[in-house]
Amino acid sequence: MKRTILLLALALLGVGASAQPKGSITPQMLDEIKQGYAGTAADKAIRNALNTTSITVLSANAENAAMIDTNFSDRVKTWGITDQKSSGRCWLFTGLNVLRAAASEKHGLGNFQFSQNFNFFYDMLEKANLFLQAVIDTRDKSFDDREVDWLFSNPISDGGTFAGVANLVTKYGVVPANVMPESLSANSTSAMASQLKTLLRRDGLRLRETPAGVKAKDLPAYLEKQKVEMLKDVYHVLGLCLGIPPEEFTWKGKTYTPKSFYQELLGYDLEGGYVMLMNDPLREYGKVYEIEYDRHLYDGQNWVYVNLPVERIKEMAIASIKAGKAMYFSCDVGKFLDRTKGVADLRNFDYESLLGVNLSMNKRERVMTHASGSSHAMTLIAVDLKDGVPQKWMVENSWGAASGYQGNIIMTDEWFNEYMFRLVVEKQFVPADVMKMLEQKPIMLPAWDPMFLGEE
């Protein structure tokens, strides 16, 4: 009886099982939607094919199957392909590849490599400190504050940017690859990173608590002490997974510290000698931007960039390549990339013809809706010019020598326009008007800005 009365009351209120809020898919709407699938012979053939074959394979454009011309008018000398394996350390491999190209050219070192594992150890330790200190700095904000929520959503990752490379190398130096070789956890970071995230989130909650008996004047010192104890745990985990970084080592009969090794091999100002460029169609060109928390060290640099049209960025890239200088470059690598050929070309795949829908968006729309962003860093090493106009570009990748085109990726100029985002160039290749732009006070963007996408 009670159930009958309840159902009657709900029906009178319009909350019954048959009532549908405005905006729901009604039976009438569903009938209309169903008309989108005609069920033609062509639809049936595509359905049959998709039942056993991936969309990527079936959308491969047969009209673009031929290999692209692999000749380049201008190319930087390189020293062998590296392999980041199952890790998100492309930013670190790329940054160190730029440095090793300069060191190899300067000292005739041939296929020399810096230890990625050495800098990665300190990267993870510094990122842990960045998170814990940021939690301390924001502990007066509510837990559902967007900044606090972002911090606990992103306590640590193995992705990053060139700014991180510059800060880490400046603070800790570098060592040869054989001095601190790769470990399993360096090559496959997900399991270690997962445990570190849990550890940091737990510790972050503790730092937001105010323990009984601690006076307000003593709280900063208390929190600092707690943070140091927490970082001891992080160091312990990193030591077990990656090994302990050397404080001294011997190379070619001479004893070095990691910092003295960098000074002897390269020795220039890595933090101040480069300019970071961005093609961000969401923001006004000619302005300088900074992304909060887009750094690796608490005392380091956020990613600070001057935003420019892609054609201006190309001018500096061409000048650097012609001078034999490789560059840190990042893009949305997964879009229209034929991994077998190692070619990124907008014509590689025809998803629209296969699926019968319109997927087109311009670059600004893709960034704004999180459909595209900077996802992977590589070393820009070549351009093919015809009457001074770029036709295609090539990057040295860090996916191993067997990947792509001899370990590299070739990009058409049209693809470069659509999916290139970041470039780091030496100041000597930056025109005076762009250097003048860098005198502006950077416009601070929040950590959840679409351009906060550490390359992996």
C-alpha cells in the first residue's frame, strides 16, 4: 500500500519511470538518430572490416603509401639514436642529446652519451620536493580549491620540459652513461611512479594537518622537518629503483664531480643561453607567458616562453640547423604519424572517409578542447629547403634505432604547422625584435592551462 502511494506521488510530480528530463534521448529522438546509420552495402563492408582490423590500419591512405623523399638540404651532424624505452623521459633524452651533440662536436667524442638515469634520479627527488613544498604553501586553502586539487592529482610524473633539463644540469651536473647506467625502473617507470604518487599523496595529507601541541610560531620549522623526513623515504625508494648517484667518478683517467664534468665538457650557461618559443594559438602572439608549476625544481624555472606565429619560429629553426646546432623540439607526435615509415604527414590517414564523419578542427580549436597539445620531445636536426621555403623537417627520436626512419621522424611542413608546439634555440639565432619581447613581464598561466603538458 505504501509503495502504491509513493509511486502515485512520484507520478503526480513528474518523476515517474516514464518521465525524462529535457535534454534526454527520447524514443522519438532515438528514432531520428538511428537514421545516421543507413546500413548500406558500404557500411556493412566497413563494419565487417572493423570487426577484426583497427581504425588506424583501415584508414591508412593508399594514395600516400610511397615513402617520402629522405634527402635534406640542411642537416646537423648526429651521434647515434638513444632509447627511452617504456618511460616518459623524452624531454630528458632530448635535452641531453642536444648537449651531447655539442660536446661530441667540441671534443670529438663520437657516439658518447650522458647518463639519463643520473639526472632522472634528481628529477624525481626535486619533483617530490616541489609537490610537498607546494602542499605546505597551499595548506590554508580548502581541499577542493582548484590549485590544491591539481597538486594532488599531479604529485609527480616522469614527463618534463627543457627548462627542467637546464635546471637539473646546472644544479647537479652530468655524468657519462656508464657511470650511472640505466636500471629496469628507469626504463619502465610506471610501477615506481605509481608507488611514489601514493607515498606523496599520503605525505601531502599529513602536511595539511596541524598536530596538537605545535604552536603557530613553531609550525614552519615543524613542517620543514616533516618534509625532510618524507624526502628521506623518497630518496630511499629512488635509491632502490635507480641506484645512488655518484658524487665523484673517474673518466679517461681523471677524477670529476658531476658539476666539474659539465664545466669541462660544455661549461656554458644552460639556463640563460637559450630562448624557449611556443606556437600557442590560444594566446596573443608577441607576448611572454609563464605556466605555474611547469617546472621540475621548487627553486627552478617555470616554462617561460615567447609566443610566436609558426613562421617566425621556423626562421630561427632554419638558422640554427644551418649553423649545425640541434634543438629541443616538441610536438603532438601521435597525430597522423606512420610509425613504420617514420613519417608524420596529414595525408597518412583518412579517418573521415572510413568513418563517414567530419573530424576537422583548426589548431586553436584542438588545443582549446584538449584534442591536441605538446606530447613528445625530440631533437630537431634537419630541414629540406626549396628556394628558401621548407618542404619537410626531421627530428632525431629516442625510441631506439629500429623505430621510424633509422630512428628518426620526418615531418612534412604542413604537419609541422599543425602539430609543432615548442622549440628551444640558442640566443644567437633569436632576432632582436624577439629578444625585445622577452623584456616583458611574463603573463602567469595556471597549472591546468592546456600548454602544461610535460613531454613524454
